[in-house]
Amino acid sequence: MVGELDLVPSKIVAIGQNYRLHAQEMGKGIPAEPLIFLKAPSAMIGDGGAIERPAGFARVDHEAELGVVIGTRARRVAREDALAHVLGYTCVNDVTVRELQQRDGQWARAKGFDTFCPVGPRVVAGLDPSDLAIRCRVNGVLRQDSRTSDLIFDVPTLIAFVSAHMTLEPGDLLSTGTPAGVGDLAVGDEVEVEIEGIGVLRNRVVARPEGR
């Protein structure tokens, strides 16, 4: 156990379409290599923080993900050395406005709103990330239920691939992709992301204040 969450990442590197069934539900094929995008560090909130849902969109989806917190600088690391650079693991909810993702053709705006990256409740060291249960519940109803063994590209592969293109600094967060079952969040919902060995990340959904 590393302890309660206290992260200030220089960047949040996220991976798209990294579970086969999720790629299918989004009408996408299986990628030949990891699909990288960046999520704004200003989107981060902690366990118990409020997700601010912007008005005027039909789908603002939850995406339960395993988060990998980098502990030591990783630059062009080999796959077999990748896990040595990990501080620990946490829960991530990669909140997404679907219409903007489709409209923009890239994902920065759709996933970069303030409060769109809940992380927590803690960082846990020493886990084997290869086969952890990952679930998402909304108002107690199970929506996502999978295991990290179903990742298309596993954690060591992702660290090696990302670090070949950009240096991962201590405190950076790598969000590894979401399984099937994503769905809309409404104002008033409580969403929970639970990962085996880590705990439960809980956040309520509120209306985004006007003028923001």
C-alpha cells in the first residue's frame, strides 16, 4: 500500500479501445498498436469529488479503468523492465462526452472537461496487474464487469510503448482502457469504479454550473 491519493501528474496518458468487447460496442476494430491520447491533469478529482455533467449532451459516459502511477522516470524502457517503473495502481473513471468525441475526430475536448478524471481512492503498490477484477456500478447497478486479463495490450506492453514515444515522469498516470458496458451518467447518479486489491472510487454527478 502506498497510501491515500496525492498525485500531481505532469500528464495523464490514456489508452483507447484496449478491451475487445469495448472496441466492438463502439463499432471499432482491434487496434494494431496501442491508441494513445492525453487527458488534462486539470480534469482530475479524487474519491468523493463531484463529476460536473455539462448540459446539452445525450451521452456523458463512465469508463472504468485501471490506472498505473509511474514511480521512476521511464524513457524507452523494455517491456521486461517496465513494471520496475511503477509506483502503484489506482482506479480511474475516464468520463467522456460521446458527441464531442465523434464530432471532433480526436478526444481531447470530449475527455478533458474539469472533473472528467476521477482517480482514487488510493494507490496500491505490489499488485500483479495482469488479472484484476474491474467493475463499474451506477446507483448500485452493475454496468461494467471484466478483468484486466482481457486487455488487448497489457500493462508492461503499454509502458514500453508509451515510453518509446514520450518520457513518463514520476507521478504520471497511465489509464489503461475500459471494458464493455460504458453508459450515460445523469445528474444525481452515483458512480463507483471498483478494482480488485485497490478499493472503490465513488463520485456523484452534478450539473455543471452555468458560466463554466
